[in-house]
Amino acid sequence: MVGYVWRALAVLLILAASATAQTPAPQALVDAMTERLALMEPVARYKWNAGRPIEDLAREQVVLDKVVESAGAAGVDVDFARSFFQAQIAAAKEIQQRNFDRWAANGQGKFAQVRDLNSDLRPAIIALTGRVIAELKRLPGVQATEICRSLAPPSAALAEDQAAWRLAVQPLRDLAGGCGAG
């Protein structure tokens, strides 16, 4: 099933590009990044219940390989795409670790209901990855000030995860020449 989902990523890239064509590129990218990172607490819940570690280097490599393949097919600089998604993975692990630490401190047992990683969460993450790649394609030519303006932390979505947000947007800050302090 996951192989099928990745093949569908090319179609999603086209659809995502046309669906977000009217939202400024940096904001549409930030929106997709926020949605993707918002899935990390449910991912953490799944891993908590299953006794799985946060870090899965083999899975991360699969994701990065698929990102490079999809980015290349979409005309996105593959080195930037790899670096960008390495930052997304680091941010995702930061969010999951924060949750694990909180749950351990509170003596959290297994959660009664969790979303399934393989049939629910991973396909959603893959679809959002496609949207992010489509938005990365729209970045060339966007003014640095417009990129920087869009990088303010999302209001409520990631309120507890400012450190993760900083990790996630660092490649965009670098692309825009730093965006000043912070």
C-alpha cells in the first residue's frame, strides 16, 4: 500500500500545485508544513502504545530517498529538498520526544484510541510531503522578505513546539539569507 501511495505522489504534486496557486508560495508552504508537523503527536501516540522508538533511521532514509526522487521529478533542487526534509524529520522527532517526555513524567499508560501509523497517518504524511514539494517548486523567485514574513510560528497549532518550528523553518531562513535574528 505504501508503494502505491508514493506512486500517487506525482499526481498529488500536480493537484497540490494547482490547488494552492492562489495562496502565496511561502504561506502555502508554511500551511503544509504546519499540517504535517501537527500529525507528529498522533504518530508519537502510536509509537508510545506500540513501544516503538521515536527514531527509525531506516524509515527516514526511505523518506529522504522518495523526497529526492519526487523533488527531481517536480523540478525542485534535490539537495535543497533533502536538506529541507532532514529539517522536517528533526522537527518531527523533537515534537515526538517532547510528548514522550511529558507522558513518561506523568506516568501515562497506553492511550485508549490511537490512529494507525500505516493505514492512516503515514498516507496523510506522504500526501502532505507531496504538497510541501509542490510548494518548494514555487519558491524560486519569491523575495526573501516574503519568505521571512511567512515564517512566524503558527499561532495555536505548534504553540508547545517552538523549538521544533525553528528546526523546521531553518532551511527557509537560510534560503532567504537569515531573516534577521531568531
